[in-house]
Amino acid sequence: MRLPKRHQIDLLDNPVLPVHKRGRDLLYDPALNKGTGFPDSERDALGLRGLVPPQVVSIDDQVRRVMENYRRKDQDLERYIHLEALHDRNETLYFRVLLEHLRELTPIIYTPVVGQACQAFGHIYRRARGMYFCARASAYFREMVYNWPEDDVDVIVVTDGSRILGLGDLGTNGMGIPIGKLSLYVVGAGIYPEKTLPVMLDMGTDNAALREDPLYLGDRRPRLPDKQFYPVVDAFIRAVRERWPHVLIQFEDFSNRHAFQLLARYRDQMLCFNDDIQGTGAVTLAGILSALRITGTSLDQQRVLFQGAGSAARGIADQIVAGMRDAGLSLEAARSRVWMVDSQGLVIRDRLKSLAEHKRDFAHPGPPLKRLEEIVRWVRPTILIGVSGQPGAFSESVVRTLCQQVERPILLPLSNPTSKAECTAEQAYRWSEGKALFASGSPFPPVDYRGKRFVPGQGNNLYIFPGVGLGAVLCRAKRITDRMFYAAARTLADQVSEDSLAMGSLYPDLGLIREISAQIAAAVWQVAAEEGVAQIEPPADLLGQIKRHQYYPRYLPYEAA
Ligand code: NAD
């Protein structure tokens, strides 16, 4: 017998969840477990008497206990393990803890600490979560998908572990990323946990140290050549879409050798996006639009310089260009205002033949400059963005040069984790004498400079992808379009209060994430309908309907099925 699922029961006026498990089986099912939170009536009805201590504890007190233990840990990795252990024991409590302490815990379950967790994945591993599709077993993918117990999966986040944050090829250890991102989907947007599926597409690894690590859990062979890589991804996509035809697939942390091609291959065929490219683009554009509220200038007047010319740079550049076009510039004129620097120096027309495809649209006529300071002097950017994973690249002389040319430069060192940031918040404010409009990829604490407190914003993709995903899933979008991300960026920028701007924050308070995601979902649904890709038309009370479908982690009453 198929029992109704939580997402169906939750919509009822007096929801009661029928459960077919009893006793220890119930306590050991993280989706159903309430631990000490089972009331006496359920302890009687479900064979739990004596299996938990006598005191019935409220979820608020359970949250308190988790946080008390959490704060006793003195290492971030231990904090991560503590939270994941809870995830494995009691999902409702895990998500409630995250939701109530989002600002404190996001840096642990996501960047920067998830980077450490990925590096140590095989060593801290306790229990499987999500699915592993090993390239060498691609012939079995179509059968394997039926091993997953849920019939309704709305969102898959998939990586091949080839470029985890700024840390490079971590092979199967990269699984921490889909797990973390999907937790953020649940808390950020209110996607039901049972409708999420983290996936590792194990293509092998070229990381020699990992291959020699006896505790490494992935395939130890070298990564597959391209000729075999794409058919394996095709097989994976076919298998999951055969079982879950409406699923949204988010590509995550694929090396840029494949990221662009995968997006180009699938984006017009199915519901998918690449967060490193499109999500990053939208969240960064939102930060820039907020900064322009302070400078009083418009997007089409900006000159943009990227340090780094990979997935993130291209994604952000495309969104900025879309914004400039919206403001009236032609495609060529918009692109001519955007410059990139890669490991060989300024990306210029003379290098066209040897440039990767994704850099070519931004290769303009210019001198073969190599040093960033010289490049800044020549390009005269109003916006400098770091997405190179090169810590210290925004040196004091680079920041000072920038400030000599522009009254209020926008400075965005986005590389993650914190150890990779091009400069710190403190350096940015000090070297620019408080003039830089700053946001970073990893969080930095507030900075006191010359009697003023600056609260740096974090250009966290968390502001964008959950809302985009929620909107796309609820309207059963056939595809994700660029206009959806553009609408998401504008919606996010509109949520930044004047008070936040006055403290130098280019992003809203993360504590508002549910409201922000609901607003973004509404904007995305609206655009999807306008573009003819929504299979469900927006209801009259669009925002209200979206909020009604957001999962909130609380204990539902149970009855024996
Ligand atoms: P990527 O590997 O696709 O690109 C890195 C780029 O940096 C490449 O173009 C490379 O040529 C360039 N580079 C390397 N060394 C350089 C040097 N010395 N000087 C100039 N350029 C150099 O990676 P990506 O996906 O573009 O991500 C880059 C960084 O941005 C990562 O650290 C990632 O964590 C961060 N990121 C942040 C956010 C965010 O904050 N919201 C989102 C996505 C990515």
C-alpha cells in the first residue's frame, strides 16, 4: 500500500501522517524520527514506550540541546559532523535547527566549511546519503534509479566532483556539495526533503593523492576521456528523467571543460541549469544592482573587469550583459564594457586562437598585459570581480589603483572558500579608505573602520537557486531561461533595505531567505508563463500559493497505518 507523503498531508487543515513503521524502525528512520519528541499517545500507539527516555521534549528544547552541543565543538569540521549526524538521525530537527540558526550554520553546511568536509569526506564518512552513479556501471543506470525509494523527486543536484569550490578535483569526495546544496533548497525555499536527491556522478579522479588514500571511497581510475564522458552523462540524464520526467537537474561544480558544454547540450531540452554559471551570474548581478543604488549610476555606464575567466566569470558576464541590454545597449556594446583576465593575463583579441570557447566573446582589442595592477590602470573598471581562486590577487596596490580612478568602486572577491578570497573585507575597506562597495563569496565578519561599522554582504548563491528552483518546480517549467535568472536578480536586489545599504551590505539579511525565495519563485513563475514554458499558469494569489507549498520543519501527528 502506498501511504500519502508528507507534502500531501501538510496541505490538509488538520494534518495527520499515517506511518507503517513502529518501535526501533521508526526511531531509526530519519525522515520520521522525533526522538524524545514523540508524545505519550504516539509512544503507546507506535510501540515506542521504553525505547526513549520518559520525558517528552518539545522541538524548541531539542533545538536548544543540539545548539548547546554544537557550540561546545571547537573545530568547524567537528561542527559539520555534528550537524550531519543529526541529519542522519532526525531530518525534521536538522532542518528546524538550520532554519532557526541559518546565519550561523550556513557557513558550516555550505561554503566555506563544506570544502573541508569534502576534502576529508572518506575519513569522516558515516552513512550513505543520495545516490552514486559510477561511470563504469552506466549500463545499469536505468535499473539503479529504481533503488531510490521516492517516487516524487523534484530536484536533483549532481556533480562529478571535478572542481569543488576553488579546491579542484576531489572526485567522489565532492558529494558534500550536492548534499549541502539540497539542504539549502529545503531550508531556503521549502522544497520537501523527500523530493530532493543528491547525486555523485563518479567519473574517476585525476587527484593522485586521493587515489592513493586508502579511505577514498570513489573509483580510483583516472577520469574518463571526453569521448566516454558525454555518453555517461547522457545515460544518467535518460535514466533519471525516465523515472522522474519533471525533475529539475542542477549541475554543480563540474570543471569548466565540461560545465559549458553540458549546459549547452541540455538547457533547451529539459529542466536544468548550472548554478556555478547561472546562479552565480544572477546573485552577483543582484549585488551590483544594489551597489548602483548607492553610486546613483546605471548598469550601462559600468566597466567590468574579471580576475578569472572560468564558469563563474562567464555566468556573471552574461547576466551583466543581459542587464546592460535591458538598459538599452546592443549586445556588442555591452560586451565591450566587460573584460577578463585569466592565468595568461588580459584576455585580448590577439589570443583568440588559443582561447577556450567561453572566453572568446570577451576578447577585445587591447595590449598584452599580465599584471593585474597594470590591467586595472588600463581598463579603468568601475567593478572588479575576483573569480580566480587566487588568494591575495587584490593586493593593496591593485585596490589603491582602482580607487584612484573611481570614486566608489565595486569590489567583489568571490572566490571560495575563505582561504581563496582575492582579498578580505578588512583589507578592502582599509585600502580603499572605506570607499569600496564590497561583497565576497565566503562570509567575513563586520569591520570597524574610522568610526564606522561595515557589514559585508556575501554573494551567496543561496539567495538565488532555491527560489528559482521552487518557482520552476511549482509551475512545472519545461526549461529554465536566462530571463528567469534576470528576474531573480532584480527581485533579490529589490529586497535589500535602505538600512542594509547604509551599512554597506549589498545583500539582504539571510534570515529573510524564505520570503526572498518565495518572491523569486513568484517572479520566475511569472516569467515562465510569459515565455510559454510554464505548464501550470500562475494562480491569482501567486505568492500565497507558493508560501502554502513551502515545507516547514515541524513534527506532524502520526497514526499507525
Ligand atoms: P573555474 O575553474 O571555472 O575558473 C577559474 C578561472 O581562474 C580560470 O579561468 C583560470 O584561468 C583563472 N585563473 C587561474 N589562475 C589565475 C591567475 N593567476 N590569474 C588570473 N586568473 C586565473 O572556476 P569558477 O567556477 O569560475 O570559480 C572560480 C571561483 O569563484 C571559485 O573559487 C569559486 O568558489 C568561486 N565562486 C563563487 C561564487 C559565489 O560567491 N557566489 C559562485 C561560483 C564560484
